[in-house]
Amino acid sequence: SLAKLAIDERFYISTPIFYVNAAPHIGHAYTSVLTDAMARYQKIKGKKVLYATGTDEHGLKIQQAATANNEDPKKYCDRISDQFKEAIQICECDYDDYIRTTEERHEKVVQKIWTILEEKGHIYKGSYEGWYCVSDEAFLTETQTKEVPGPDGKPIRVSADSGRPVELFREENYKFRLSAFQKDLLKWLENESVVKPVQFRGDVIAWLTKEELPDLSISRPIDRLKWGIPVPSDPSHSIYVWLDALFNYLTVAGYPDEPYVWPPNIQVIGKDILKFHAIYWPAFLIAAGFEPPKQLLVHCHWTVEGQKMSKSIGNVVNVVEAAERVSPTALRYFLLRQGVPGSDNDFSMMQLINVANSDLADNLGNLLQRCTGPAINVDQIAPSIFEADFHALGQEGTDLFNSLVQLPDKVSKRFDDFEFYMGLQSIMLTLKCANIVMQSKKPWELKKQNKMDDVYLILGACIETLRVVGIMMQPIVPSLSSKLLDRLNVDASQRTWNHAVFTEQVEKRPLGADQTILFKRIAEAQPTAAATN
Ligand code: ME8
């Protein structure tokens, strides 16, 4: 099993688990697609992968959402959790485990961890007086809040980070000696790759060194929070939802059965939950005697047409609706082609359609059509092709050859670092070179002159390019890549990453039978109201 493999032979990657208080939007899709692309990439590089995702279902926020919906909390969670599952599957995310924090296997782990922390002396009974942000499920100090004008002009207090309203709480709760772990956390952070991109590691170190770490409340009285896991030694308290939620990563690892898959290789998170994952989480783990994760990969947020997504503005992009409108392939492609993990990104339907049409329909799909259409490729073959054939095509052929042989290293380097957008940029440039060969050599004219050897020389160079590119694009657009590789009749065993490299094709091979169009152009978007004003 995975658990027995060394950390460099297996690959355990996770997404955050999603709050079930609203329908999945493109921010959630991005986290998922980014994780799925990395999981697929590692798989075709030969790793044994565990990709875990799921839903975060306890806490005051969910309790309130269920009440507002007039629904029993468990039924409410079942319903929304299914929506997340559906949205993630529509985005072709091929997860291995889908955890819900209301499952028994998880509740057992959380209670066991609580007991360990208690036995090791890291928990004490105290009290909390201060601010709490229900939307973020976060305890905040005075300086982490600020006053802003409310909807009616009267000042309200909000989280300085998220801008969401906070309430004053005074209650008894159990506390975790977070203050005792500052040194351990700084030691963990010495390794530059534990938090990526690098600017986020800087943020964490600044939080840890600027002020003293306060201890953390990790329970709520049951009359305040019913919808939670009970503290095993004191059922009058429920366990703080973030302690509960973070340990989902240990549950999916198979703990407490031995052996379990630990530590995670990479945990993908949004920048808004960095503090929970880079301070609380490793501190809990170290305290309980576990190794902290090898790496946190932090991504920024998506705005929509320049604005923060929000229910009140009404600009939240629903994943299922977007995928149905433009196809899951186009949605995935856009998120990975346009999404830069280290900076905020903007989602626009118009731009998505333009990018997908120009890259997938024109640059890729059209090239395939030109190489395989029966009018030109009368024998329906992938011809044999040698290095010398590229050079025989003149400067354009040599340019294509050089671009193609440099591509694998370029793309691997970028994909290794979650810079899928940069890898895709290189792939698109190589495809452009192939299109230039087509455009300058005009095989359709050579065919009219019956120069079929010359025709197949051109087709051979372009088909070989498409084969390499098709393998590389599997993590990005899995179903489209598989259709492409099927058409090129690339055997399933020849689709691993080490085959994504120019290889002289000594024998010609027949093409696959499916001649349907690879990617249908998406009809232009209707101009939005804003654009017509
Ligand atoms: O935070 N753009 O759940 P969540 C990009 N349950 N990513 C976004 C985004 C946006 N506009 N909005 C949200 C939680 N996300 C907790 C996690 S893990 C133990 C518990 C990302 O449903 C966000 O950054 O609010 C986070 O990574 C993920 O979606 C889940 O957010």
C-alpha cells in the first residue's frame, strides 16, 4: 500500500475541505483543478498518488447556515456536500478519497488526537474574551479587527484580514498551548520549500516573530456550539471546528491504522487560510507527535470581472453552470492557463472563451485537423519521422525541431512548481511553430501536385509534435488529451511522462478511428451589461 512507500515514491496531496455553507464557485474549482493537475502529473511520472478532498461540515457557521435554511444540519450537509462532489467530478478531478468531517472515521481521529494532546499536557482550561468571526471561524485579537461603516452607515467591527463581521465572545473554553511552539514552527520554516510561493513563507515568519503567539481556544461550550465533535473528557464542550477540520488530513491518511500515509507531500490551500495551515496545523501536529507537512502550496484568489465574488453583488460564478456553458475542458484549461498561484487572477467569461478558442480550437484542434483530415491524410496514418525530416523542411522545420526537443525540460520545470500557466505557454509556442510549418509548406497544395512524400513529411513532423504535446496536456485537460492521443493511436502504455519527448518514429502507424472534432469552438459570449454601457 501507499503507506509503506518512501516519501519520494508516493505522493500524498490534499485540497482544503470545503465549507458546506454555499454552492461551489470557481475559487473552489481552482483549488481542485490545481490539485488534480498536480496529482495527474505525478501519476504519469510514476508516483503512487493519494489525492484527498472533501467537505468541512461542523461549526457555528454551518449550524447557522442549516438553521437559516430550516434544515436539519446533517441533511443540510448531505445536500451541499453532494453539490461539491458533483462540481469536483464535473471538473474531471479524479480524487482518491472524499472525506466528510461528519463521518465516524473522522470523529474518532479527532477525539483520539484531543486525548493525545491532553495527555501530553498541551491543553488547559481557560477562558476567552474577545472577537470571533463566524464566517472565518476565527478567534481574533483587537488588532486583527477594525471598524468600518456598516450597511446603514453605523460603524461595525470586522476582521481586518477578511472584512467579515466579528462578534464579542466571552466564554470558558479549553486552550491549546500554541505559545510553546514558536521555536518549533520557525525550525520547520527554515526549509525554504515548506511554504510556496516564497512570499507566503515570509508572511508566516513575520507573524511568528513580530508578536508573541497567544494560546488558542480549541473548544466551545456546547450551548454555544452544538454542531461539533464533543470533547471526549468533557461532553459539555464541542471541539473547535478548525482543530476538527485540519485533522481530516490525518483521517484520509488512514490513521490510526498502521501504517498510514504520512506526512503529506503537498497541501494546496488558498491564501486566506494560510495562518490555520502554517501555524495552527503544524503546531498541533508537532504537539501530538507527528511530522508537519512537507509543503504548503498557497494560491491567491479569483475575482470576477475585476470584482471580489460576493453574494450581495450577485457575481458568484457557479462551477456547474460555468462548466455546462463552456465545457469542463474549457473551464479547466482557462483556470490553469490563466491562473498564477502567486497573484490574484480575474475571471471573465469573454476571456475564457477567447483563450479556449484560440489555444484549443485554433492552435491545437486545427493543427490536428490539418494533419489527420482524410482529404489530406488519405492513408490515415501517423507517418515515420526522423530528425533529418524536420531539417529537410527548411528553417521552419528546424525551428519546430528545436522547440520540440527543448519542450520537455521547460514544461517539467514549470509543472514541478505548479506554474502550469508557464508550461502551457511553452506548449502553445511549440504548437505555433508546427502551425508555421503547415502555413509555409502548404501540404494541401503539394497534394494537388501529387507530391505525397512531401505531404507526409510535413504531417509526420506535426503529428509527432501533437503526440508529445498530447502527453503533456493530460494533467491539464484529461479528456481532451485522451481523445487526441486516441486519434493519434498512441498506446495507453506509451502515455507516461517519459514518453513526452521527441522520438524518431521508425514505423508508420494507422490513426485511430474517431474523426470527430477535437474541441468545438465556443460561441462568443453575449456582451455583459457592463460592457455595453
Ligand atoms: O476555508 N479564489 O473552506 P472554504 C480562489 N473549510 N480560491 C478561493 C476563493 C476565490 N475567490 N474563495 C475561496 C475553508 N477559495 C475551510 C478549509 S481546510 C482544513 C478547511 C478557496 O470553502 C479558499 O482559499 O471557505 C480555500 O482554499 C478553499 O477555497 C475552500 O474555502
